[in-house]
Amino acid sequence: MLKRSDYFLFITAFAMDFCTGLVSFAVPLRALDMGASLVELGFIGTAGSLSFTVGCTFTGKLADRFDRRRLLAIAAGLTATVFCMLYFAVNYWMLLAGAALGWGLLALFWPSLQAILAENRSRGQMVKTLGTFNMFWTLGFMLGPAAGGYLYLVGPRVPFATGTIGMAFLALAIILPWFRSTAVREEEPEVEPHAPVDIARFRWIAWTASFTAFFMIGMLNNQFPKLAAALLIRPDTLGILLAIPRFIQMLIFLVAKYTTWWQFRLRPLVIPQITAAVGMIVVATQDSPVALAVAFGSVGLLVGAAFSASQFYSFFQEERKGEKGARNEMFIGLGMVSGPLIGGF
């Protein structure tokens, strides 16, 4: 059964991705207003993803050694400071530094949050808890950029002010006494027998699938807008296409939350990768909006399946949950970095 502290953590995940999404949407627009080139825009995206990837190499150990709720509060508070710096940014270099610092702090936030949710859970409890968590952060990441667009029309600094206020309130909420006092579970988790399979083997396969998934989604998000302009695809149609993977991945998260057939099986990881590979070929060769929509959906299928599996195998019957969770996020970051870079050649 989920506790009040669980729902608070779900809202925390939504708030972090919502604020990060709207600020991440506004940073490139602000850079363009300052005269940044397309190459400089690419540096901003690469700096953020690279900072996140490098950060995940050591933040997992911090999540296993120190109080994870304090780490969440520190990450949220420092993120508020970074967003405030972006509010006062007067040149491209301040935007670049802010993007790198902001994404680097996410490497401290996400492993700690997921480790809290996965701690002391049976197999069934963990899957349902993390499944709900995945739906909340996906919803925040979907709505954040949309809100960022509207807020940017109000004023170019409004998204940064909103993100700063949101992160400041989040940091304060995390350290409130009522959250700490209700974070302890009232009942013991079910005794879970050790799985008669090689979890490490499935973990590495799932991590590889996650790398592939975010490699593809990173390439679509960064490179397809240029192809869409050449294909004379309208901006509203482009927006719908880019939203399809997020919608599909949320549906997969919902399915994974209530089912177990995908656990300790290779087909749920292999088939989505093959499907997504075919989808990427369709993206490269077709210009029909319907065909492109199906192709984008296939990538969303892979993201949902790969992330659910890699997350599960990272935490199930694992004592060092912070370290393994950070390793999972590191593979995701590697995909987000390498996809746009290779796609640009």
C-alpha cells in the first residue's frame, strides 16, 4: 500500500521535471535572443547531458552513504539557485554554465529519489511504486515545455522565475518535519525469495536497451526538427509528432505497473528495439505524417519498455540501490549525449 510520503515523492518528481522542462525549453530561446548560433545551441544541449552523465558516475555512492532526503533538498535548493542565475543571465556563457550545472544537479536528485521509493519493497510493491513514479515524471516532462512556451510569450524571463520559485518551494517542502515523520513504512514488506535467474545479465541487457532508446529519442528531438523544415512539416504537426513518444511511453509505464510477464524475459526488450530500429528507418525515408507518427510511437514503445526494465533490474534485490540507480541514469545520459552528436554527422 502506498503511503502519504510516497505520493509526496511522486509530486516531487512531477515538480522537478515540470520546472526543468519549462526552463530547458526557455534556455535555447533565450540564447537565440542573445544571438547564439545553431552550433552554440548544440553546445548547450550537449553540456547539460554530459554534465548529467558524468555526475551519475559518483552521485549514486552519495545516495547510499548519506541521508537521501537531505540530498533531495540540497539538489532542489541548488537547482533553484541555478534557475535564479539563469533569470539574471546576460550572455550566452551564463546560459551554458547554467544548463551544465542544472543538469548536473539532476544526477544527484534522481538516483536518490528512486532509491527511496525502491527501498524495503517486495517485488510487487516496487514495480507498482516505481510505475506510478514513472507516470508522474513523464507527465511533468510533457507539461513543462508546453507551459514554458506560454510563459515565454508573457516574458522571456518568466519561465526562469517560475522555475526558481517552484524549486525553492520544493526544497522547503522536502525538509518539512511531517514528510520525515511519515516516510517510514508502517508495515513490513513481503518476504521475497531470491530470483532463480542471473539478474546482472538482465540488468546489463536492459541498460543497453535504455542507452539505445535514449540515443534514438535524443536524435529525434535534436535532428528531426531540421528534417521537418525540409519536408515542409508544419510546426503544430511537428509538436504532435514529438509528443507521441512521451505519450506511448506513459502507456507502457502503465502496463508495466500492473503486469509481471515482462520481467526476466528477453523478448520484451529485444522486440521493441527491433521495432524502433525499423521506425528510425521510416523516419529517414518517409514523409507521410501518418507513417512518421507510427515510427515515433515505436521509439516511445522502446523508451517505456527499456526504462521500466532497466529500472526494475537496477533495484530488485540490490543493496546498493543508489549506486545501481545512478548507473542506470548514466546509460540514459550517454544515449542523450551520443544520439544528437552522431545524428549531426
